[in-house]
Amino acid sequence: MNEESTSQTPTNDPATETPTPPPAYAAAPPAPPATPGKGMAITALILGIVALLGVAIPVLNVLSAILAVVGLILGIIALTKATSKGLPLSGVIVSGLALLLSLVFIVVYVAGFTNAVNDVRDDTSIIDGEQTEAEPEAPEAPAESEQGTRDNPAPLGTTIEITEFGEPIYELTMGPATLEANAAVLEANMFNEPPAAGFQYALVPVTVTYVGTETGTPWIDLSIQFVSAAGTTHTEGDTLSVAPSPTLLDINELFPGGSGTGNVVIQIPTDNAAGGTWSVSTLFGDPFFFTAE
């Protein structure tokens, strides 16, 4: 009998098989270092932006002021910690601006509310515990308007003192004016266009001296307008025309005692141009009026 050769097939016995070691993994890269103060800087900027949205809304501007104070504090702290000053500085500037505007509007609204309450009290009187309407007073003869109003404008060449919040900031002299300055304006700049139909260019020089305690820039601090005889208001911004040099825009920042003279050109209605008035005012001040010529 022939012997049959047999082959043995290896078997995989879990008990005898050598375990395969797990694959090696590379170590995770180190986390980037945290930027000091970045979170506070972002928070300060967000608080400042949110506060700006409510500065002009009564009552809500009180909350805006609080948010602005918090943002300002966080921004200052972030400035002391951060290596990059851009973001913290933005937060400080925006929060500071929001705080300033909030306080200004709060003061304006409180003053207006107080005046309204006083007016209501003045209109009533109390007799024997009952509130009755006060008897109307006999009309007085109309007094002459104070010089500098639209009804009684000051003559050109008059030097006036301009104040803001009760403090003097400029001494200003306006004039003499040229109510028909079309030729001079068109010659001043090749890009100046002729006035619109029914209008003409009026030119007036303005001399200012800064008398405040810090510094001032006249073309930013002052608003110069022309009020026509019909009661319409006209400003330099109505056209893109450039006044003959020197212009008011040429007067840079002034320190106490500094002065300068610059021309202002405004497109005004031709009809009864001499019956209009020039006016000058600050952002929060009442306008002062001069004669047209």
C-alpha cells in the first residue's frame, strides 16, 4: 500500500499568536500661545459699538453711557496687557466716543425736560388749593430784537465773540461780502461750474482768532450759512465749488491767540440776494446773523 503524503495547514490560534503592537502616532503640535488681552479688547470694541447705537435715544442713552464706561475700562486694561495695540486702542476710542456722546445727549435732554416742566408750572397758578389757569398778561409793546438775530442782523465788519457751553472759543469778523462773485469763483478753479439757474455765487471773507484754552480748527468748529430773504438756508456743501484762496479750509489748527482769514463761497438765490443774511454758529450754539452786505 502506497503511503499518501499529507500536508499540514497552519492554523491561527488566538492563544498562541503574537499580538501586533499598535501603530505609533505623532505627538500633537503645541497649542499656539494665547494673545494677552485680546478677549477684553474685543469685548471693549463690541460694548463701544453697542453703546453708540443708543446715544441719541432718551433713557436708553443712560444705558449706553454705562456700557461705554465698562468698554472703556476693559479697553484700557487690554492696552496694558496686549502686545498688539490696534484692537485695544479701537475699543478705547469707540467706547470713549460713545461715552462722550451719551453724556452730551443726556445733558441736552435733561435741560429740555427741565425747561418744559418750568414752562408748565409758569402757565398755572394755585388758588385756595385748586389749580386754575393763570390769567393772561396784557401784551407788552414789542421790544427791538437783540442785535445778531435774523430780524436785527449785525452789520458786516462787526467783531463778535463765539462761545460754547458758556466758554469763549473764537473772536470772529465777517466781511465785506461780494454777493455776485461768479467771475471770481469761476476763475479760482478750472473745475468750478457756473451757478444753477436762478442762483449766483456769494463770497465772504471770515477772520477768526482762537481765544479758548486748548486748540480749535475753524472749518470744523464753525458752520457758516446764508439764509435767503425767502427763509431758505444755503451752505458751502451745496456745491463742489472751491473759493478763491485763501479759503477757510486753509486755516489749520489754532492755538490760543492764533488767527487766520479765509474765504467762504456759497451759491445763493439771485432774487433779493441783498435781503438775506449770513449766519455763523457752533455745533451746539445759537446762530449769530450778519447783514448780507
